[in-house]
Amino acid sequence: MNMIEVKDLHFAYEDKEVLRDIDLTISDGEFVAIMGENGAGKTTLVKHFNGLLKPARGEVLIDGISTRKSTVAHLSRNVGLVFQNPDHQLFSETVFEEVAFSMRNLGYPEETIRKRVKFILETLDLGAYAEASPFMLSGGERKRVALASVLVSDPKHIILDEPTIGQDYQQKDRLRNFIIQMNSQGRTVVIVTHDIEFVVDCKPRVILVSKGSILADNSYDSILSDRELVEKASLVSPQIAALMSSLTNLNFSPKILDLYHAKSALEQRFGEIVHKAV
Amino acid sequence: MSIRLFEGFKFKQKATLLHRMDPRPKFLIALTIFMLSLIFANFVVLLVLFISQLPLVYVSKSMRRWFGSMKGGVVLAAMIFIMNFLTGSTLVFSATMTLRFIVLVSAFSMFFMTTSPDDLGLALEKARLPYTLSFTFTTAVRLVPTIALEAQTIVDAQRSRGLELDRGSLIQRVRKYVPILIPLIVSAIRRSTELAEALESRAFGAVKNRQPLATLQMKPLDWAAAAIALAVLAAGIYVQIYVPIPSFDNGIRMPTLWGVPPGS
């Protein structure tokens, strides 16, 4: 059974309850975005997926194995978790060594490490920096090094905490393509993000978390087109959705979330208007 | 985990006598305990020093966090004990040194738990310390919990990359802290540079003579506490010089490879 299963998860830091009554199943090869306000418990939730945090009550199963019965190192073979801030993990002299670190920990042979690192650096547009110091790179580049350093060992389930922070539009686009590529190769992808436009572009299943529990769990278009729900989770509707719903007298569907959809809807409506006028 | 040690040094506002006290007599109390624990290398005296702090901890309503800092210090305390005992000190002497460490951690944990960094800064300014220096000190105190939290995140990030801190030989384990320490130091340096820039852009140091909004005022209770601390310190020094205290040391020690150390 290859999947992430969370059953009746409760978690508290000291006496502050951070997560409660979390039940969810992420099937193999799914693409999920976890969204919600600051402090909603998103990062705490994903830290349960590789055993960094153990449930106070309930249980988290990765591929059928309870995280309580496994170590983080063992789980990290199958679950790659990329943290929000790359500066919390970079320490090597060169980008190559930095990226090779997790593979060395997992005991891969040197030849495999060399090949995999080279491949992932090229894929993430970092090939030119293999021998550079990770500390000399820009914020966006450091973020990609952190990403590479986890993805290099090719985990089955990939969890990215705020992957788009500090990335310019082009890099975001590359990242999106890369994530979609990994997902289409059968890997589970879970992203934690506030970036609503990025979610619209990626079209994942969305899990909305608010104040430590799940507010909604559905496809991206049914959640993001529900204004009340979006506001409840401290998010703002995508710009296109806001524009389309503000054109009230033209009566567009609230499910119009991206540019292409909007374009065809507008064309159709104008066609109708022109047709009527003629 | 040793990170919990820092929890017991974090200030938390509470409505207790100890929290309301002026920071100066409070520091004097901590300093008295500090000096006495250095003057006496006697297990019983240190035990008395330790127990005498318990009512203060109770009054400050910080028992749990104090206990947390004690638990966090256990690893270091155990190391002190083992190092002493293995290098030929007697059992009682090793225990005494360990207790001395615990007394010190406890005294300063109590001081920092009940004294806000603002009060501390005011006290340092009252002591005529230049503002830049007192600011540096209070900022350092303020940043300890932040850095402790950051250390935990770094540990989590590296564990997610397959790093196992608790496996391997002693040397291997020490080496495994490199991926923790480097990001911690780098981000501390980054943070301080950013802080310096932010301070400068908000005209830090533009005025030479600062006029604090709130000033510290010693109340009768503060004077009494200071007087008691000084009296205890004086009594301690007197006892150390003039009153012989039995050492209770039964001389049990580890047999070392090179036999009993000379002069014992």
C-alpha cells in the first residue's frame, strides 16, 4: 500500500493544541496542496509525514507503516521533505557536496551519487554552480539547492514547504513544470503554500487547514471558487476569479480561475452579445 | 534534548513577587548563589544552596520550566560527573562538581525566567554601561530562544535528509554535528548583519544621552532582598574562612591505569 494515511491525528506543542481530528488519505501519485492561514498547522502536519513529529493521539501511516514504528532516517528514503528556509540546511563547501549529502547518508555508491547529483543539478538549472559555495548563491538559487538536495535521492513521496517563496516568475514556472513532471512519473507530491496563483497553475487537490483542523478537502477549482471558504482560511481569491466574479452583470461562473478559461468564457459571452446586437 | 535547557532561560511575564522585583537585587541573589557555589566545594553546602532555591522557584510560578531546564542540563551534568570520576576524582568530589553546575544553571535560569530583557537593559544602563553594550547584551539574551528554535528546525531539516545524530562511534557522532552547527552559525551571522542594518536605518545611536521612559525604582522589599543576599554572602565567606565543615568524602574513586594520582 503506497500512500500517506492520517487517522484521527492530534498534536500539541507543550499545552497548545496545534492539530486536532485530522483524517486524510493521500493516494499514491496524487498531487495535493495544503493551504491555510499562518499558524494554521500546515508545517506541523507535514512534519508528521516523515516522522519528525509523532502523533500525540491517532496515527500516521506511510505506505502502511506507522511513523511511530519507524525512524526519520528510514522514512526519508521514501519521503522527501524540503524545508521552507534553505539556510536551515546548507552547510557544505560546494553545491555538489551539499546535494550529495542525503545520498551519502542513505549509503548509495559513489558512482550513482555522481550521476544523480549531476542530473538533478541540470534539471534545476544549477549545473553551472556544482563547484560553487552554496552560501555565495542568491536566495532563489539557495532554495533550489535545498530542493535538489532532497529530490536527488528520488523519494516516492515529495513534500515541499513553501517552494515558491523567493522565486521569480520564470523560476516558478520551471518549478511547476518540474513538479508536474515528477508527479506524472507517479510520485506523490504535497506542497504547503500560500501562493494561490501557483496552485491555480498546478491544479492539485486542495486541503484547506484552519486553526489546526481540516476546513475543506476537494479539487482546486471547487475550493478556490468558494469565496466564503477562501476567506475563512485567510486566503485571497485568484485575480482572475475576482475579476470574473466582479463582472456581475455578465454572469460568469465562479469556477473561472485561470486565464485560458476566462478567455474562452469572455469570447463566448461577447460572441453572444454581438450575435444579439446583429 | 539540550535545546530544552534554553527554555528555562526564557522570560515569561507572570504576576509574581519575583517578577515584580527590581532586577538589581534579583541579580545580587543569583550572584550570591554563584559566588557561594564557587567558594564551597562541599556537597552538603551545595545541596543546601540548591534546596534554598526551591521556594523561590515555587514563588515565581515557573516550576515546570525550571524543571525543564534542569532536565535539559542532565546531559552536561552527566558529562561533568563522568569526566571527573574517570580522571581520578573521588565519587563525592565528582558529585559535588556536578551539583555545582546544577546550582549555577538553576540560579541563572531563575534570574532570566523572571527578568524581562527590558528591565535587564535598564539595570545595565543604571550601572553606567554604555547603551551600545547594554543593548548588545539584552539582544543576545533576547535571541537565545530564537536561536534555540532555529537549532531545532535545523536538526529537523538535516534529519529529513537522512542524518542520524544518535548513531555511530563518539567521533562519528561529534562529526555529525557539523551539518547542524554550520547552518546555525551562518544564519546567526546573517541575522546579526540584518539586525545591524535595520538598527542603523532606524537611527540607532543618533542621540548620545538617552532618556528612558520607564526607570527602575528600588522598593523596600528590593532593599530587603539585597540586604539578605549580601548578609548571606558575608556569612558564607565567614564560614568558609573560620568554620571547618566536614567534607563527607569517603575517598571512593575509580582505579586509574596509572594508579592513585599523586597528592591524594
